[in-house]
Amino acid sequence: MWTFSAALGIGLVWAGLLLAQEARPGAEGAPAGGTSLVDYVDPTYGGKIRQLLKPDGHEHNLYYYRDPWNADGSFMVAVQSDLQQKNWRVALYDGEGRFIRELFSIDKFDWRLCWDRKDPAILYTWRGSELYRYNVTTGNAELLKSFAPLGLKPNGPSLNQDGDR
């Protein structure tokens, strides 16, 4: 198991989607979107863990080299599918792990995205050879550049939050 670090002392551990975080008021309860929040304390280290449990589908956390948290820790993205592992889509959660809404399906934009390092409402994604700036609060996607004939994948430019590739 591995952990992501992010602003505000929040982290993500993959074994489902688990959020290690400090307790915050109002974080209990069942959020919208069929996701349940399950809080418990790590018996070895005493850290508070929040599991995002969504029994009607599968979730994915963007792998270790992509931070699911935005610049200020107020939003998190996850990749979801139905139980048949079809209909994959990117979903937006708040900083407490509560589902907000679906952002887009992976046939519209790629799930291998990265957050802007400064603007908490902006992430970058791509489709084919085109790079987009996507605003998660408005749902608007702005074409930044086409890299045609290259594609944005292993044989072309790629995106990462460090900005070094």
C-alpha cells in the first residue's frame, strides 16, 4: 500500500479509496453519488482513515505519480466505472471525500490528468493530440494546444504535476 501527501495534511491510500486525514466537523454521513464514508483509526500509528466505499462500481486513484488532490486540498478526482468495468468516468469529490459530480467520461477526455499547481479549479487533460485546460467548477474545457501528429501518450508529450514533462 502507498500514500499520497497533499495540502492540509490529507493523503490517499489505495485499497479501495482511503483518505488519511485529520478529523473535521461535518465530515460524517453518506454523501451523494452512492458513496459511503467509513471512518476508523489506524491501530498502529493512530492516524485517522476515511474509506470512500462505492459498492455499485469500481474506483481508481490515478496511480502514485498523479496527485488526486488539487492545489489547496479542496477537491479530489477519482476514476470510476460500473461493476462490469465499463463506462469509465472522472468524478469530483470535495476535500472530505464527498462526491460532488461526474466531470467527464473517458471517451470525452483522458483520465490521466493533472491538477494545476496553483489554481485549485483547474486541471489539465487531453484527447488524442490536443491538450485542454478543464475548469472543474464550470465544466468548461479550453483547448490549449494541438500536438498533431504526436499523441499525448507514451510516444509523445505527457503531463505531470511537477511540470518537467
